[in-house]
Amino acid sequence: MAMNLKMPSETKPFVWGAVVGAVATMIVGFGFGGWVTGGTSTRRTADASNAAIVAALAPICVNRFKMQDNAAAKLADLAKVSSWERGSVIEKTGFATMVGNEPRNGDVARACAEILSQS
């Protein structure tokens, strides 16, 4: 038993208009409206969190470095090391590792080295 279902003649243009409108909305939203996927949102949140951690901990690392014995000599030694290796040197000293903060955060060490190299 076949059903003969008649649809109004305006239905097809309405459906196509809805489809085109939805696609256009997504293009505008993702392209220009600031919409992001869940993965992008998660990555941006992690990046912002890490940046906040680095901003908070790097000055503490600098202070700890400057409080050590022979800080001036150690700073001169650090200046002799190539700029891309300074973060590694700071990381090995342990000044960039805060109590209870494992594993080490290399970004904190690099930021600390950068601040020290400017002082």
C-alpha cells in the first residue's frame, strides 16, 4: 500500500533556504564570529593556564637565583651560555621547580633565564 503524500510547493525552497542559512551561519560564526571547537577551546585554556603559571613562577625563580651564594658570578656564567641553552641551565639548578610542582616546567626556566639575562 503506497501512500501518496503531497507536499506544498513552497516546502522545497523553504528546506533549501534553511540548509543554506545554516551553512552560512556556521561559516560566519567559525570564520569571523569567534566560534571554536571543543579541542581548540581546550588547547587555548591550557595555553592560558600555562602562561599564568609562568608569569607567577618566573619572578620567584629569579629571586631564588639572586639569593644564592655568588649570585653575581653565577649570573656572569649564565651570560656566557648560549641563549637557547640558558633555560636548560636554570632548570638543572632547580630554581625553576617549586615545591610540589613536578614535573619540571621548562617554560618557567626559560622565562626565568630570559629575565635574568635582561638584568
